[in-house]
Amino acid sequence: MTTRAKSFLALLLSALLPGLGQIYNHEQKKGWVILACCAVLGFAAYRLSGFNAVSVALALLLIWLSAMVDAYKVARSAGHAAEFYYAKSYVVAMLLLVGPLALPLLWRSPNFSSAARWVWTVIVVGAVLMFVVTPYLLQSLLV
């Protein structure tokens, strides 16, 4: 099978089920993590309502699309992690889009200094904590 055919097969598998393209590319850990994250987000989108459900569904869509692109590009580069994956612009975009789910990508990227990794980690964890705590603070202020 040609590299081009393998790339499209990885893309198709990842489109059918998030993480399946990564498993096909022999990246089992990454594939199972993507699948688990998408399953949790899918369940949360189903159980939540209103703006929360829309936000979770958008996060699910972004992870799913990112998994498809990743499966395609890794298969295209003959199984080696593609260079774009560790580029600063891609890592920062993923940190802003999916938050803590992108922290392993940040810590594996050779393009960030140790200080920059810690700064980004503090920013992402702080933002997540802010989003988790804000509804409780608002509820206590309004009651």
C-alpha cells in the first residue's frame, strides 16, 4: 500500500472513530487517550444542556478534527511524528483550544524552553480552575 493510500486510510479511520487513525499508525497510547477524551466529551455533551452542551460539543469537534489531521499527517510522514505537531504555533493553538488536554504536547515539544513550559502550564491550569470555580462563586454571590 502506498504512503498516500495509508494516509487516507488513517484519515478515514479517524473520521469514523476518533483515535482509530492513531491506533492504525501504531500510536496506541495516543489513540486510546483521544478515544477516551472524545467519549467523555460526547457523554458530557449528551448530559448537559444549553451553552454548556454547545461548548463541550465544540471541544469534541475540535479534538476529533485535530485527531483526523494528526492521523493523516503522521501516516504521510511514514509513522514519524510530523514536524507541524511540535511547532510553537500549533502547540499554542491547541493549548488555547483544548486546554489541559494539550499539556503533554507542550511538554514533549522541543521548541519550548523549560521556563516557557512552566509558564504555559500555569496559564492553562489557572484558566481551567477559573472556569471551574466561577459558577460556584457567582452562585454564592447571587444567593
